[in-house]
Amino acid sequence: MSEFRGTSTPDELLVIAVRVARDAAATARRMRTEGVTDVQTKSTSTDVVTAADKAVERQVIDALRAERPRDAVLGEEYGDSITPESTPEAGTVRWVLDPIDGTVNYLYGLPAYAVSLAAEIDGVAVAGVVINAATGAEWTAARGGGAWRDGRRLTPSVRTTLDQALVGTGFGYDARRRAHQGAVVAQLITRVRDIRRIGVASLDLCSVAEGTLDAYYEKGLNPWDHAAGGLIATEAGVTVGGLRGAPAGLDMVVAAPPALFAPLHDLLVELDAAGGA
């Protein structure tokens, strides 16, 4: 990683991320109170996007542009916006944003949907914040500084056996992928304490960071789904990765305390959890 330059230290980037994300969460909450509008679909008929998703993302982009115009932004709704030089220099900051993680929960009024914002330097997340916009709960981390919620430093579960682990997961929108994921869960559920499906990847990762889930896995996550939450989990002492030594990514994200990571990883490999569509 390049040396941090100017206001590009993790702590300083985190201050910006928290301020911007809090304003974004307030907008998402206000728009939910006013009523969900302009509901459209993306990859499938069950993969929804609302006017609030787009408005919140635009608000965050505008706020970051006003404060740090040379930074890049990768957002779920508007894609990748590179710095004015087109080819980012070493040390360039890229912000990775999910404006409303858990849009289906948002649509139905379930109180679990989050603004997730991370700052990367040279492709490595160095600052991140996840805010459950419905409740105001806030998780933060700066690389090397631990993970925090409301002034409390986070530590993960002390569970050491998979049969006693509460494991979170999520499902894709494509019917063929769901069928395979359902078959995996059907075999996994007899090998763990229980399964939880919250529907918000960033909140799942924060739950592992604070021990309200023992572990979590999911196939098909994009960078904006796990950039901030993955950093928060890592800084709490959670092992976050993919399968067979791969980094966390589209094929698989696994997050668990060190004692649970290997057995969960091996079971997911055995069950071909990264397979299917």
C-alpha cells in the first residue's frame, strides 16, 4: 500500500465517511417515512431499486465530490466514477458505497437496511462505516485501529465448534442460484446451531464483528456489499476471505472467528457452496 498522503490517513477518511453516511442515512429514513416511490427492477423481477437508492447515492457522491474532488467513487446504482486523470495514481482514494443495503427490507418496512461506505487506497479498504438507517446503529473501523460501535470496541464470538454456531447467510436473486443455495442450506442446517437470513450483507458482517452472529457466508456479493462491513469484521478480529485461499469476492465471502473459519470453510467446500449459477 502506498504511503498515506494529505488527508488520506485512515482516521481522517473515517471522519469524512461517518459524516457523509450519517447524512445519507437520515435521507434514507426520511424518504422511507414519506413512502417508497419509483420502484424498479434490475437483474430479476425480485431485485428492486427505489428512488431512495438513487437519491441517497447521488447525495453521497455529491458530498464526496465537494470535499474530495480527485477521489474515485464506486456505487451500486451509478457504477464506477474515476478521478479526472482517468488512470488513478498510486495512493488515490476510492470510495465504495451501497446507498441502501437491504432494499427489499426497505420496501417492506423491515427495520434492517443500511448505508455502507468504505474508503480504499490502492484497492485496500482503510476506513469504513455501516449505519442501520432504520435504527441509527453505527459500526466503524479504520485500518489498524480496531472496530467500534457506540464507543465500544468490538470482539467476535468465542464459539469454537460449528455445531454450536449461529450462521448468517443470504441468497441471490436468480432462481437457479437460489435453488443451489437452498440445497446448501438444507445440508448445512443440520451441522450448525441454526441459520439466520437478515437480508443485509453489511449488517451480517457487523453482526459477526460484535458476536451477535457466530459466522456468515454468502455467494455473489459485490464490492459495495462487503467493503465496509468486511473491514469492520477484520478489525474486530474476524477472519474474512473466500474459499481455497481466494480473497472475499463474488464467488464467496466467509466471515468467522479464527476457530470457526476453517471448519466452516471446509464444510462450504464440501457442500459446493460456491457452485451453481
